[in-house]
Amino acid sequence: MQEPFDAELLRQYAEQDSESAFAALVTRHVNLVYSAAVRKTRNPHAAEEITQAVFIILAKKAQTLRRETVLSGWLYQTARLTAANFLRGEIRRVRREQESYMQSLSNETGAWPQIEPLLDDAMGRLNEKERNAIVLRFFEGKSFQEIGAAFGGTENAAKKRVIHGLEKLRKFFAKRGVDSTAATIAETISANSIQAAPAALAKAVTAVAIAKGATASTSTLTLIKGALKIMAWTKAKTAIVVGAGVLLAAGTATVTVREIEAKQTLTIRMRVDGSDFLRVSGNQLWFEHSLYQLPDTIYVNGSPWSPTWNGDVSTKYTGLKPAFNPSNPQRIELAVAGGRGMVSIAQLPATTNQQTLSVLIDDKDYDGQDWYEFTISW
């Protein structure tokens, strides 16, 4: 007997409060959500809480989701955003869980150890249809025919979406030093992206989610609140971009559009063990090392840079484009995409420090190196 489609199960739950339908959805997708959460946080206990939060959000939003929603893609994106929200506010020290998880990764071979820490950020760069196609094809092993049906299109159109998505992933990885073919990326994601959630998790998640979170812990409810804000902002930002495209196509521009387009960014990706300060001024940046192991290769806007060190001070990276000349230092923003410790603005540019921005990357409470990625915008 053919299993009911996600849309039918979701309809049964939304219209009839069918607990069995919701339980079937949880059982079907719990591994997808848990895997995304544990990959992002590297903390199995946090991943369980995030998984619970994601399905509570699904229960709350079941009646408002569009009929054409690809549930696998929606759950994956919700898990990704909820995990990102968790990392922003996470202060708890979970060395044992992280060390155990990293030890399991050290036994792996092939491209996965390089792709794994970058995958979910790369998926975030895809548009919704490309991301849904990649999730269906390589996370859930669906055929092109099944993907086409999920989109209400043809098998050929599904292939094109998957190919375009894979090429974007390949370029994202290449800019960060992972040189691999699209075929290898596809094979690697298919083989490694999903892991089994703990046996009792699906049942526990179903019980809490059906109650709309009434029995959830305070930390889970806080996580849900933050995730819903991020989801609302992501949706609003997409609407702004689409709206801007329509306005520009009509030959019209607004202050809002110009401000969006004028935003300058600097993205840094590096491995940290201890503490380091990033200094940025004009068209130069450099690092001052504080504790433990010196950083090796640093990626500046996707380009690798291997500085030499004079004691604890690096040589300067020159020719920074765009140059860091913020008109209003108070509008400088910092967005952290990866790293287990803390990244924060230590000092804003001012006349007293020669207009130099200082950012602290603090990993001193953890053993070994970890990849950090953050973006400064002004």
C-alpha cells in the first residue's frame, strides 16, 4: 500500500487534528531535522531540543502552510534557522558532547569532513526551489520524477533545478578551499547528510508538538520564539528583494532599495584555537593573536590568505575591496555563521584608534581548533 503524501498527512492534521497523521510526519522527517541540527551545533543534546522546537513550529503553522509547500524543504530550512538562533544565544559549555562528536568525525575519510561544516551555510545561499530540490534529491533520495511531481512540474525541470543547485554549492565550497566536482558533492551529501535520530526522539517530539508546546521547557519555548522571528525576517527580506526587483524593472527606485544595494560586507573564515583579534581599517586588515595556536590559512571574502607572523601580530592584508570606510560606525553589524565560541565587536572605529574596527574571536574555552565564519556589514 502506498504511503500518503506529506500534503495529505498535513491536511489531516490541520483539518482533523489527526495525531496519527502528525506522528507519521515526525517519523518520516525526524532524521532530516535532527541531522541538520546536529551538523550545525555539533551538540547532540542541543540537536534534540532544536528538533523538538521545529516540529512544535510545524504544529503551530500547519493550518497556514501553502498547499504547494515542499514539506521536506520547509522542515530543513526551519531546522537550519532554529539551529542558527540557538548558536547565537548559546552560552552553555558542552565540551564533552562536542569532543565526542568531533572524535566521530575524525574517523571519517573522503570529502565529507571538509563539506560537512560548510553544507548548511551553503544551502542557505540557494533559493527556495533549488534548496528544496537538493533536499529531496540528496537528503531524501527522491527520483527526478518524484521531485518534478512535488513541484508540479516535469522530470526535466527537476533535473535542471538540481544541477543549478549543485553548481552553486560547488562554487561556494571552492571559494572556501574545498575543491570538488559536482558529482562528488552529490555523492558525498547523499552518503553522509542524514543520520538516525535517537530512537525515542520521534515519540517525545510528537507528544510535545501536538500539545503546541504546552509541555515544552522554557529553553525550548525561547528557542521557538527566536526561530519564529528569524523566519519572519527571512520571509520579509525575500519579499523586499522581490519587490525591489519589480520596482527596478519598472524603472523606479526607492530609498530602501538604494540602502540595500549600498550595504558593504567583509566575510572572514578561519580556524581558531584560543583568542584572536581582527583589526580592519581602510583597505587593510590584520590579526593580533592572544592565546594558543596561531591561525593558518584565512579566507577573506572567499580568497585564501596565509599571513606571516611577527610574534603575535600578522602581516597586513592590503587591497581590501570594498575598503572599510563606514559613514556611520553605529550602523556596523556583525553576523556569525559558524563557530562554537563567541565572536563580538570589541571596539568600533573612532579617531582615537585611527578608525580601526576590532573584532574578538574567542575560542579559548574549547580544546583544539574550530572553523569560524562571520560577516561584517556597514
